[in-house]
Amino acid sequence: MILTNLESIPGKTITQHLGLVQGSTVRAKHAGRDIMAGLKNIFGGELEAYTELLQESREEAISRMVEQAQSIGANAILNIRFSTSSITQGASELFTYGTAVKLN
């Protein structure tokens, strides 16, 4: 499966447009991570626990999007985008979407 944020792949031809595919995950913050993040806010530095949480969320959302694309016969997803939103206090959604196509 080819994944890209480009609208086309150089040297490839879109032979079939299969439509929008998407994947999402909703994750809640962990109390222990919040305590460490609070300390980092005071002293500065990367919030590594949240970086890890976001990476896991992206991977899960992409995996779900790829599953959906495979189920409709796509071999590529073009123009991939990510979005985040707050669902409730302490929980956020990471959403990814793109255009499923067949490439030649």
C-alpha cells in the first residue's frame, strides 16, 4: 500500500478512484503522564510521554485507514491528512483520511 500526502505519484497512473477512506482513535491522558508533563512545563523540555502517545495514535489511525482502503481494493491512499480534536477533558481524537485509489 502506497501512502502519501501528494495528490498523485510521479510515474504512476490512477486507474480507479475508490473514494474517501478514514481511520481514527480516541485516546485519554494518563494521570502519571500528566504529573510528569506538569514538571516538564515548569523546567522545560520535550513531553516524551505525550510524543509517544501521539505516535501510537497516528499508527493506529493509519492502520485503520489502510484496512478500510484494502477492503475496497485500493493499492494506494493519496492526499493523506491528519486532524485532532478534543472529545472531552483529558481525551482527544486523532483522525486521518485520504483518497483511496488503484494505481498502475
